[in-house]
Amino acid sequence: MGPPQPSGGDTVRPRVVSSREGRASAPHTRPASRALAAGFTRPGTPPILWVDSPLAVLRLASLLLASALALGAAYAVRSGEAPVLPSTPYDYDGIALPAHLTAPAVRATDNTPPDNPITDAGATLGRVLFYDPRLSLNGTVSCASCHLQDRGFSDPARFSRGFEGGLTQRHSMGLAFARYYARGHFFWDERAATLEEQVLVPIQDETEMGLPLSEASARIAATEYYPPLFADAFGTEAVTPDRIARALSQFVRSIVPANTRYDDAREAQGGPPGRPLAALTDEENLGLELFFGRGRCAQCHRGDLFVGDVPRNNGLDAKPSDPGAGDGRFKTGSLRNVALTAPYMHDGRFATLEAVIDHYSTGIRDSPTLDPILRGPDGRPLRPAFTPQERTALVAFLRTLTDETLATDPRWSDPFAVTTPAAPRPEPPGLSLTVPTPIRGRATLHVRLPAPGPARLDVFDARGRHIARVMDAEAAMDTRVFWDASGLAGGLYVLRLSTPDAALARLAVVSP
């Protein structure tokens, strides 16, 4: 069977309407985008808002509203909010596993590199990065957007939606036991040689998160709560793509769904996998027998990890449209928590476990590259033809591989959830920022604080890139700040004012 596993970089490019298409309906109207670039002024007139027609006014209003909503969501709602972390870090490197998951055969599949072992501080940093939408270009998508904790760190949608609404080409893979895969390769087609390589791909991908690594590092380094987390994890506050990759990998490798009914039954009874277990029901044991026997499921999903050893062609199509790792072969991931990770296969074509079992029962398609495991003695595709009772039993057994506690365990939960409201908060009382519009050259900004104290004022462009820090000092309640914007291209910018307790954002229009 092919459960979902880590996604990243498998994308479909959305169709983008060009600026020419946008202007076609109003050929005699000055485009709002050009009005914006020109500062909304007629030559020789005072700097006031100006457009040629009511239609252009509507377009301009729509542009400003869309920018305000997007940039406000990216910078106002979470800005100034730090993740809530325990005073003593959660235990990630000492997670207890049952004896059958510490056997030499299991330990031999551990792909943790010697130079990046799991540490409590490193996985804590990785957890914060995993849930932080700052790693996407417009601040709207995080790793967790496509890898949901309560869905086995997979996505209930067939294809995941990126930061601008584009869809990935493949289903988001679950992250169960990513640590225990001897080949150590990731993505459905195994194109990433290591987990450290894989975790950086979605951040840069044009559809998924869209943020260059240099910008990601700069953005993270400029966020108040990150430098201490990097120092705890790596000894210094330096933020680099390599350190981001190491921390994210430590967090992902720590996700080990081992608190299951199957594990309880195996630990109580011992012996090799595949034998009937006294703690399971008759129906579940029938499913176990079929899984390790006539169904041949265990020949691909091996041992107590239920994970494959190499990519395989599992007979989805006679002529695969997606070559995967070549010849229609795809990674065979762990079946642990598979009951939570629907839909299934690399393209999410099967909505239920029953549909997956039907495929292996009578639906395997023949092709020259079909895996030999899925051929019968006559060389034809395997047809175990499960009865309805057997299909139900197989599903019942697969459900014993579910770790229910993992779905709510705080170690892998969103550290921002307790501080991020469902809707934007009212602005903090006593905190205000007055920005002239439009800004030409040097501008005077008026800052008001609830009380004298430390304050920062940062500038971001419309793509979320940090442009400048205008103020970072102890300030009086009422302060004038001077900002020289003469070197900036005309357009929309975001000014973010933050104190240790609160933050707000304002849009600014810079005229060239």
C-alpha cells in the first residue's frame, strides 16, 4: 500500500492573468498599477490621490484593500507574538520506544546523520520553524499548513494549496517514522538524498512557500524570539539555511507514533512480527494474518515499522503519467497512523482504506515495470480477491497502527496556537503609528507608545522582504521618527511598530 508522506516541491503552476489581460477591458483608463507607481499624482500637482476614471478608482481601491488584507494578515496578526514554550524543553531525544522498536534491525534503518542528532533544543527550534508562516513569502503558509498534526502530519486534501493558491502535483506525505527509512531519501520520487535537503525545498518552491533561503534566514534572524532559540540549539545566534534545515529535520525525526494498540500487543507478547496477538480482536488478527500472508502487504511494508525499503511500481496505471522515481515507482512509506492520512497514494486518488484494499484485491494494473512482488505464480498481476469480511478485517488491523496520542501531544503541537487569534485583534490601546501618504523622500512618522520603553520600527516591501529598521531604541511615549525612503522604488510598503508587549502594522505608499 502507498500511504501519503513529506511533500514539498511537487507543484502545479497556477495560471496567472497578465497585466495586459487586466487592461483589455478599459483601454482608455490609466491602470491602477501605473497610478500607484507614479504616486497617484499629475505632473506638477500636489501629492494627492488621482486617477483618470471611476473604474480606475475602483481598481485602485481593490488593490489597496487586497494589499491591506494580505499584508495585514502577514504582519499584524502575529507580529510581536512569540511562541509559547515550556520553561523546561520537551523531551525529544529520549522518547521511550517499545522493545521491538529498539531491536538492531530497526536501529539499522535510522537515517539520522552523525552531525545532526536529535536534541531537545534543536527539535524545539524545529517545532517553532515548522509552524511559523514567516517561512513563506507572504506569511500565510507554514510547513504545518500541509502537514497537520491531527491528520498524521499529512493533508486531508488531495493536493495542497500554496501561498498564492497554486496546487501541488502530489499528495502531501505523512511524517510518521521519517527517521526510520534506511535509504534516507525523501519525496515520493526520492529525489532528496537526505531529510536535511528535503525540508528546504518547500520553502523555496514557487508554488508552496516561495521564499528564497537568503530572505528566509534574514527574516528569521530579525524576529525577536529566534536568536535565543538558535543559540540554545547550536551555541550561537547565527541563522543560516543549514541550521534551519538541521532544526526542522530534528523535529520531523522526533515524530514517532509508537503508542498504538499494535505496539501494546506486541510488547506484551514478544516474538517476531506476523504472529496472532492475544490483545487484538479476532477480526484484527484476521487482518494481521492477511497482511503478513495472502495479501503480501508485509513484503513491501516490512516489519514493525511497516515501511518499504525501495521505491516500487504498485500497479496504479498501465501507463503511468507520473514517472515518480522512474517507471512509475514511488516511495513506500510507513503505514503507522495510516488511518489518519487519507487520501492515499502519490496523487491522493483513493479516498478510503477500503478503496486502497480494493485496488490490491482486484485492481492492480499490469505493466512491464510492475513490481514482481505484485505478480502471481503465473506472472500475472496478483488477485487475492478479498471477501467483504476480509476487507473489513484488513482495515481493522490497519487501525491498530494508529497512535491517537500523537494527534494532540503538545510536543508536536502549534506553539503559536495559544496566542494567535482566529480573527485579527483590536489594536493595542495606547500604541499608534501615523504615516503620511504618499511618502516622497524623507518622511516624518509619529510614534505613540503606551509608556516609555523599547520599540522597533521595521519596513517590509509588498513581498514581505525586510527593507530597513527605522528605529530600535528606548523611546518616549510620543516620538518623531524620520525615514528616508528616497532610494526605494515606488509602491506599497508595510511599517511594523513593535514593543515587547504588542505590535501593529501600517501600509505606506512610496512615490518615486
